[in-house]
Amino acid sequence: MNKFVLKVEKRVLLGSKVKKLRRQGIIPANVFGRTVESQAIQVPSVDFARVYKDAGETSLIWLKIDGEDKERPTLVKGVTNNPITGTKLHIDFHQVNLKEKVTANVPVEVIGETQMVKEGLAVLDINLHEIEVEALPTDIPENVTVDISSLMEIGDNVKVADLKVPTEVTILTDPEQLVLALGAPQKEEAPLVEEVPVEEGVTGAEAPVEGEAKEGEKPPETTKAE
């Protein structure tokens, strides 16, 4: 298992003053724990992005705080993003005890394929993207996989109770909750053709041109020029 180490510094700027840090490419953060006092820290956004990309919220991140000799084992407990730009505004690190179980949200990863979906006879409806588990910090799985190759008919599904996790991991999510299912594809409705109303008195026959006789009548006599 990879060890993720992140160098951070103690933070002096608080409140609205942290905007200055963000303009410098630094993310304000906090580290807290059950037996430790909450502490304000800051981390370069580039360094955090590099570690977070691989560690996510299920792997331990060891914080190397400037001025401290020992690294702190933590889990990312929350990341606040700018809703427009997506840039990270704040991070919460949870300092953990390696001998005490913790809870974490683990992503559900779909693997395999089903012939029904491949042939367009069904669609895969995913209802749950992550589950809550309890385990020692070092035993939290990176993800929980779901193999859909065994789903053969519309209505076939996978519930939380069907998920496989290591024996040292306990799933806390309701076992009856639906993870995914095969559903019927939506049929495309034929476009409605708008009827054009026929004006009263119009039968479709062309009106006679001036000088022409109507059907059953003699043509009008023409006067020769003298």
C-alpha cells in the first residue's frame, strides 16, 4: 500500500483573510480529531491535488506539519469547492487513531458488461454511487466493485446485501437499499403530425380561368376583331 505524505504549514490567517491565501494558490484547511485540538493549517493546491488524486477520501494521508516531528495520520473528511470554477476552497482533515475503527464513504465501481445493455435491450440504472463502511483506518477499501455480467433480464438488480467486502470491513448502509438494476429502455414516440384545416367551400378542384367553360357548358363565343 502506498504511503501518501503531504507537507502543510500552520495557518495564521483566519476568516475572510484566507482569500489572500487562495489568490496565492494555497488552500486553507483544518485538522481535527477525537483526542486532538482542532488546528488551522494551509496546503499548496498543487501538492494537495497530486496526493488527493490517488488517495481520495479512503486512503490515509500523513500530514507533515511544519515544526512538528511526527507525521499525523488523517483522512480527508470534506472538501469545499467553488460551485462555478470548481477550485478547492477549504479542506477538513480527520486525524485518526490507527487502532480505532472509523466510518468512511467508499465509492461503488461497476465492472463487467451485460449483453442486454450492449444490444440496447435494457439500460443500467445506477441508484447508489457510494456506501458507508466501518473499519480500521488501514483497512478501508479504495472502492467496492459490482460485476454486472450476471444480470440477464430486465428487473435483475444488485442490493447492498449482495456487495462483497473484506471480513474486517462492516457495511453500515441499509442492506436492502438498491445499488443498480436493469431497466427497460424508453421507447421513442413518433412525432405528432399536425392536420391542416380545410377551408369551407374549397373542394380541391381548381376554379375555372376567365374565358374557360365550366365542365358541361359550351365555351363562350369570342368576338372577332373587325
